[in-house]
Amino acid sequence: MAVSQPPPEPRPAPRPRLLHLAAAIDGTGQYRAPYFVELARLAERGRLDFVTLDDSLGPPGEGRGRLDALAVLSRVAPDTGRIGLVPTVTTTHTEPFHLSCAVATLDWVSRGRAGWRAEVSTTEAEARLIGRRAAAPAEELWEEAGEVADVAARLWDSWEDDAEIRDVATGRFIDRDKLHYIDFESARFSVRGPSIVPRPPQGHPVVAVDATDPVARPTAARHADVAYVRATGPEAARAIREELRRRAAGYGRDEDALTVLAAVAVDLSDGEPAAELPPPSGPLAARTAGLPLYRGGPVDLAELIARWHGAGAADGFHITPAVPRRDLERFVNGTVALLQHRGLFRTFYPGTTLRDHLGLTRPANRYAQPREAVR
């Protein structure tokens, strides 16, 4: 008599691929807070995931003199409510302990909306400016950036979420049993911890990496929550995205936890629509910093974004406006509005943190007892 077999378990439905959008709010020669607040609020009105602010260690003589991006976005945080805030932070010449504390502070100031884009400094001019060490090969510096990201995450975990007691009656401020030494040792760093800043609201603020250069991809796949890709066509973008997802899975990560964005500069003036993204040329070349340039109208850009996303070339787009106020406004009021009308992009924020916007869970604390639950 044949024994009937139970029906196979149904396979879980694949996660819906949400469209993610972000924008740079850089401004050459801008040194006043209202400029950055205005652009961040504009991006927030469009329900973008986050805004970025570039930074570098380069001297002003190279056209790189800027305000400190992390400090600027800490000023923007109280004047915004939902938009994620992602400054560029150079890991080369920077102590990981100080970096982790600064990013954690931004997360507290913004109530859980902080991220940071890891960058490296490869030039001898920047090395001389700091005066601590000579320039090094990019591969070595990206390995170091990965270590910095690892140290930062460990330091964020060095406080358990309920380590603060604030008991006036007993005079106890902290439960010392819930502070942890991280004791990180490598050829580059020796960091004991714990941090001097309580665990951030997000647990781990979001990490972003520009993964266009192959040398940065191992670090992006292992540590990043968001990766940027500069590609002029969907096939090239898709190839890098698939490589990053394979690498992430090889490190034991959930490949769906890595959001890959196509990074483009956009000129939404009344020019001819662009079928794809030609390399930057002409008067915009200096302002697009090697980014593929879209020149056309907001409607055509919406079509391009929808096409790339639908083909699996990218999980979304990170745009750098050629003329910040003009192009970001046209992007929000035109491109984003059309994507929302078509049901391709959100019309409201589903949560309060940047991890919520990206569909990421709050990480468990590696040093806490199992009683701590993961959101």
C-alpha cells in the first residue's frame, strides 16, 4: 500500500522589489545652513530615501574645500523629520573610534536617520595635508575601510540598548554589565572600547559605498547596506549588481539586504531627451565628477528609472543635480511625482528611520544576551 506523501511546502513568495531614490545636496561655495536645509526638505517632500553630502580631505586649492559633511547634516537633522542623512566620511587618516562616535551622534540627533558613505584617500597631496602617513594603494585602503566599518559596528554594539539606567535614587547612570570591550586587534588598529556614545537608535547606522571601482566591491559586498554604481547602460549596471549580490551571499549575508543604486548626474533643463546615459562631456563634465550624465526632461527620466528598475539593473537611483535647486525641484515635482502616480514609488514614509526606508531590520547586538529581540 502506497503511503501518500504530504504536499510540498509552498515556496515563500519573493520580496517585492521596492524602488529607492536618493539625491545629493552638494553645493560648491555654500557655507550657510539654510541652503542645505532647503534642499533636504525638498527631497523629503518627494519622500526620497536619503540625501547625501560629499566631503574629502583635499586642500581648497584643488577645488575641494568644503564644510565638514557630517557636521552640516547634524545641523540639517533638527529641521527635517523623515529624510535619511548620509555624509561622506573618509576612512583614510581617520580614527575609527572618532568616526563611530560622530556617526552615532548624527543618528541620535536625527532620531534614527543617519548613514555614512565610506570613502578612501589615495593622493599624496591629501596624505601630506594630514601628515600622519604616506599615500597607499587603493586596494589596501579599501581593506582598511572595511576594518573601519567593522570596528564602528562593534563600537555601536558595545552599549546594550538598555545600558543607561539614570536612577536618581541610587545615583547609577549606567549598568556596567551592559557595556562591553570590543578588543579589536589588527595590523592597522587596536581598539578596546567601549564607545563613549550610547548605541544608536538604528543599532547600526546605514553604510554606503561607491562600488563602481572593482577594488571597492569586496568592502561594499561585505559591509555596505547601500552600494552606488556608475554605469551608462542597464546591462553594465545589472552585471555589477549581480556581482555584488553574489559576493554578499558569499560573505553569509542576505543579498536582498544590499540596495544597489545607479548613480547619475541629471540636467533637467529644456534639452533633448536622452535615451540612455552618455558619459559626461562639455561644460557639465567638471561638475559631474565622472558620473554618467542624463540630460533631458523629468518625464523621460521617470521612464528611464522605471525601465532600469523593472529590468533588474538597479534597485533605484542616486541623482546628483547639475544645478542643485533647479534640477532637484524638477526631479521631485516632475520625475518623482510621475513615478508615484504610476504606483512605482512611495507616497508616504512607512517608518521613521533610514533602515525603515530601505526595508532593513534593526541588527541584534552581538554582545547582548539572547533576551534582546531583533525588530
